[in-house]
Amino acid sequence: MKRREFITALGSAFAWPLAVHAQQSAMPVVGFIAAGTSEGYALALEGFLKGLSETNYVDGKNIQIEYRWAENQYDRLQAMAAELARKQVAVIAAPTTPAARAAKAATAVIPIVFTTIANPVQIGFVDSLNRPGGNMTGVTLMSVEVGPKLLELLHVALPSATIMALLVNPTNPNVETQSRTLQAAAVKLGLQVQVLNASSERDFDAVFAKLQELRASALMISQDPLFNGQSRQLAALTVRYRMPAIYELRQFALAGGLMSYGDSQTNAWRQAGIYVGRILRGEKPADLPVMQATKFEFVINLNTAKALGLAIPDGLISAADEVIE
């Protein structure tokens, strides 16, 4: 090879990785901050990436996603959100209220797309659902409002029960609202609800042992990132301890829990992904109305009911979106 050709080829060899680096650095960066684990958010993440793809954004191709997982330690969220804000990411995606609250505290400028189980107006995220204002918008799952429905379904399935239990994570900022809402619903149904705490999976066995002492007839599990990630383990424990139980996630019933009723997380986070894509295209969060979850799934595991010796009313079975036999 001649000297001039060699120098030209050598220059091209160095120019190519520089060009690739420049292309990568020019990609918009999306911060994704979550209170739980990557395993616990697998379904939510699947929906989120699908929503992004529907707006023609693909991680590693024309955007870069930086993930931050708090591993169910809520006190880590604030530092993680602050780090993403310092990096001046283009958008912050924040599943759950605690993650969104940490992002809100970290920046009033960077757009934030949330999913929250609470009413985002009442907790101060947006001015109104139709006109959010500020730098936040997203999807509200209204799980706090759904909580009484779960209790009602348990009551219909076990009409003679008088004592039920509610499992909560005491470190979750929503726990007080969840408990207060459920206690009010319990009074209307003539039920007594005992609140049990679990802040890590190490607490689960003690919780189920305590259920026996309380003589609780059924268990309702509150929405929480820890419980989301361990829904299969919780379902297995309800089978082992012969405890009729209900949770919001469909995979809980699929894994052996008696019932599940809740919004489709995959669909909710698909909508959140679409909003992130629209913001990357130039739309403002203040102009994007907060969406309310409309797709709810009611699943009954009749195999579990039979194993527990429960006769589920025909009306409840006919109301189910899915029956596992």
C-alpha cells in the first residue's frame, strides 16, 4: 500500500469510531428511575419500550435509556433522581408515586412522565388532569381508589368472613392513604381489617404466621413495588398457608393466588412510553393530559378455590375476565 493510501485508510479507521461516538452522544437520553428491581418491573418495562417503539424510538438506536433501580429502598430515590437531573437527561420516566415525587423534587425543568396509583392532582403533581401545567404528566392507575373494590370482591367470595388482613409495606409513602381508604371501606362492609407490615421478603413468613394468630379469613395485598416483584412468592405462600388472597397483578392469580383485580400495568406503561416519545418530539408535558387507566382485569383461580374448599359464587365467576381451571 502506498504511503498516501495508508494515511488515508488510517485516518478513516480513526474517524469511524469518532463518528459513532458523536452519533451516540447526540442521542437523547431518557432517565428511568424505579423504586423496585428490574425483575419486578419487567412487565411495566415491556409496555414502556413498546410505547416508545410506537413513536419510533428504540433504546440504543436513536435514544439512550439510563436505568436507576432503588431495589425497594425508597431512601435511595432522591439521590438517583438528583443524579439524572445533573446529567440533564431529556425526559425522566418515573413509575410509582415515590419515584415521581423524587424526580419532582430534583427538577422543575426536565419533563417527567409518571405512573401513579394516587390521584396526581391531590398529591400535587399536576394542576389538573386535563391541563397538567408544569413539567409533569403521565398515567394515573387509581389503585388507591381500586383498593375498596378488591376488599369487596373478597367479601363476595367469602360472605361469612368478618376478619380480614391487609398487607402493606410501611416504608411506602402511600401506605397511610391506602390503609385509611381500606379501613373506611371495611366499615361499610361490616368487616374488621388487621394491618400487617412487610418491608422486605424476609418478613413474609412472619406475616403469614401472624395471619393464623389473628384468625383472619382472607388477605388483601396492597400495591407496592416490593410486592410486585415478589408476587409469585406471595401467591405460593397463600397456597401453603391456605389463605384466600387478592392482589392487583394478574400474575398473582396465575401463580396460585385466589384472585387478582387491577389495571393492566403493561398497557399503562405503554401509554407512558408514548408520552415520553411525544415529548422527545417536542411536545410539552403541560399540554399532555394525564391519562386514567381504563383497562382492568379480574382473574379468578378456580383451582386454588377448590384446593381451599371455597365455592365461588356464579355471579363472581361470570364477572371475571379470566377463569383459571
